[in-house]
Amino acid sequence: MSSFLNSTDLPGVTQAFSSALLTDAHIRARTDSYFNRVKEILDRFGDCTVTYAFFIRTPVISAPNIMLAWLNTILTARECQYSVDLCHPEGKWVGAGEPLLYITGPFSQLVDLETILLQKLGCACVAALRAYQMAISLPQTRFLAMDARHCAGYEMQELMAYAASVGSRAASKDGAVGFVGTANDAVAPFFGGTRGFGTMPHALIGYAGSTVRAAEMFHSQFPDANLIVLVDYFGQELTDALAVCHRFPELAQAGRLSVRLDTHGGRFIEGLNPQDSYAVLNRHAPDSLRRYRSDKELHYLIGTGVSAAAIWKMRDTLDEAGFSSVGIVASSGFGVTKCACMADAKAPIDIVGTGSYIPKLWNETYATADIISYNGVQRVKTGREFLFPSPQNDPIQRDLHD
């Protein structure tokens, strides 16, 4: 058995998830009825060996291993022999419509799995590409995966965290730091850890009554942890950031203190307005304003919320006060386009916290599977002949499972 298909060897894939749909009753209830009916027809008229081709209509990064781990769990329980041929191993670029992989096995044992296999493939591959694009835009910036609150349950969360780790590893091969962790313990193994990262939510500051008091509470409870303090709760980002730095000068000097900007899009951070935002970027990254920008891109640069100008303003304020070792953590809508804008503006971000690798257009995540051969005879519905193996998409057979 190939270890890369074994759920116990795939970092972050929990046994609970991999085995969640183990019984045939669960699978029957969750698959499309026409596949269940085909399974009954095969029981009556006889089985055959088929090869499925899987593809996605948009460019992606290959992220099949959660799907393959689940497939292995199910077919091992069914004592079924099958093979997986990868055209594009995990982390590799896949062009629109190119076959990602082929699965060959008994029709009767694969037909009722198609629906669930597609659920686990398409969204992960699209999210992996988005995570890669974000990381490669800001190659020196560390990213923290914060997708959980935007996911429709744990299964989606696990797929999205896995995807971020795949995209991040691909970006690291191209020189980026990428994603160094996540906010949740459950999916931390995807990023090589055991615990989630994070300091405080806005609710702690509301409870404490002041930003400084919240920082004091956190540091008292977790004295050995680095301190990352939200500074936008009271709309006094610069004032509160400096107050925390003056309260913890030793942490600030040691580089163990960071401020996090999470200002919502309804206002500018303290000390900025449209004119001042233009002035800040003209000082630090004038070229970022010298070419055509869409309204959205211009907003990311000099608009409300966590703009490039806001980040530069915070950096200037900290440096002028003697706190050059204090880091800046940025969050709030850091998707592919925003990260690219931040790169153009050379925004001095140490860490980005984001879950915006979650696909924006869900219809782009739809994976498709077609059978391309029956008992070794090539046959596919008209228009899908491009799925037949060719020298351009010659698969790499990984394993045959008994």
C-alpha cells in the first residue's frame, strides 16, 4: 500500500473525517440516486473494470490527497483492488480541463463513490491555487490560515486548511515563506504543528475595557507567548499601539510584541484620510499609484480599512517612537488581489492572517469525472475524448491496492 494514500500518513487528515462515511449505508444516503441505481444494475447484469478520469475546468494546483485518503479507506474496507494514476502529483500546476488523475477498478465499487470524491477534490484544488498566489505575492511575509469561521462545517475546514498547506508548500519551492500555521488545533498538523496560533479576539478587549488592560491580562496568563495585540477596537490604532509598546518595552525591544490591524472597511485608521493616505504611499511606494488601478485595487492601497497606506502609517509611527522591532500583523480580506496590491506598495507586513484562499466563485470549483474505458476498451461520451491518456498527460501509476 502506498503511504501517500494512507490517511494515517497524511498530515492533518483526522481518522474521524477519513472514516466518517465508511459504511455503505452512509455512502448510499450521500451519493446521487442514479449512481445507486447503476450499482443495482451491475449487481444483476455483471461487473466490469472501468477507468475514471477526473478534471476541473479552471486552472488549479493539484490537491488530491484528502480525496485519495478517503478513497483508500473505503476501498480497503470493501477489500477492493484498484489503482490510482496521477497526471499531476500534489502541488503541481494543472491547466484548465487537463486530467488530474485516473482511478481504475471495479465499476460496482466505484460508481457510488463519484459524488463524494468530487466534493473532496475540486474546492481543495482551487483553494490551493489561491493560497499559492497569495503567498508568492508576498514572499517574505508569513501567513496564518484563518479560514475556520468562514467554512460550512469541519469537513470544509479540513479541506481548506489542507489546500492552504498544499499551495504554501508549492510557493515555498519558489522562494516564499508561505503559511506557517493555522488558528485551529485540529488542522495544525497540515502545517507541521500541533497547536493553533493566536493571541486575542476583539471580545477580550471589550471585556478588559482597554487595549492595554487586555494585553496585560494575556501576558499575565501566557507570559512565555509572543504578544500580538489588536489595536482597532476603540478606533485609536496608533495611540493604542504606542500605549502597549510603552507598557511592554522589553517585549517590544526583543521582537516579541506585534500589533494587529483589523480595521473594518467603514472607516480609516486613526490619523488617516484620503489625502493623507495618498501622501503616505507617495513617500514609500509612489509607483504603486502611477499606473491604472481598478476601484477595488485603489481601495486596497489608499482606502478605508486595512489599506497599504494604513500599514505604512503604523510602521512610520512605531519607528518614529523607537519601536522598530515591533511587528505588524494584518488581517481583513487579504485575498489574491489584495496581497498583490500590498506587494506593489511594498507594505511592511510581518504576518497576514487570512482565510481568503477559500474560493470566491464556487462554480469554479466543480470537479468532473468521466469513465473513459470499460474492460480496457476506450469509450467516453462525445466531446470528452480529450480525457484519453496521451503523451501530454501520461499518468504516473502510483499503486495497486489489494
